[in-house]
Amino acid sequence: MALKDKKLSPDLKPNPALAAEIERLKEPDGTVSCAAAIHLAESKNVNPAEVGRTLDALSVHLGKCQIGTFGYPGHAKGWGAGGPVQDSEPDGLRPALLEAGGPDKRVSCLSLWKISARFRISRMSVGYAADRAGLKIVDCQLGAF
């Protein structure tokens, strides 16, 4: 969900300890990459959702989603028509994705990260495979969707 489409509480205030770091992490286009936001949460020992709320409070958009769902100028997703570059889809990946998606075909971002580590492929490749499998990616750790 785009920041402009979120219903933010008028009481939402940025975390001051994160706000200064966020200013430092901004890309030239004013966004903060997903990877940088996650790294900030880890380095400050806070929940990624707290970083996401601070980004929202500062009206800073996330960019370059690690699983490819948003934040790539000129592309609807992080991959082109051919998908991310990889040799082949590992055996067992699609069944693992479908199992994670369950009957409602919804899979969390964190589940995709775990599948990425399990199969030793990039998060972007797992996001692409999930998209091709017809799964809806939900529950961004930073609160983007």
C-alpha cells in the first residue's frame, strides 16, 4: 500500500532516535530502501514496524522492496518481464511456497525471507516465484503492506 493511501493517525509521531538516522539513509529520490530500513531496525534493536511507523510519520516512502513488490522506478515490480536473473528454480521451491501460502494463497514477507534462506536464493527470486505461483504477499515487516 502506498504511503498516500494509508490512513495515518494524526497522533503519529516519529521516533526521534530513528528520525535522524532515516534522514541519513535517504536515497537521492527521497526514499529509504527496505534493506536500509531493516538494517536500521537491527542496529537499533527495535521492531521493524517501529522504523516503518517513523518513516510514515516523516512522510518518507520505502523503496527497493527486497522481495520486489514495490519501489522500483519504471517497473511495477522489482523484476522485468523475464524475472530476476537466476539459473533455475530450485527443486521444491514451488511446493514450499504453496504450502506457506495455505488455502488462502497469502504468504507473509517474513515467510518468504525464510524460504529464501532455506533454498539459498535471493529474496527477489523468491518474491518473483511467489508472484508467479499466484500468491498474495502480505504482512510487510515495515508495515508497507
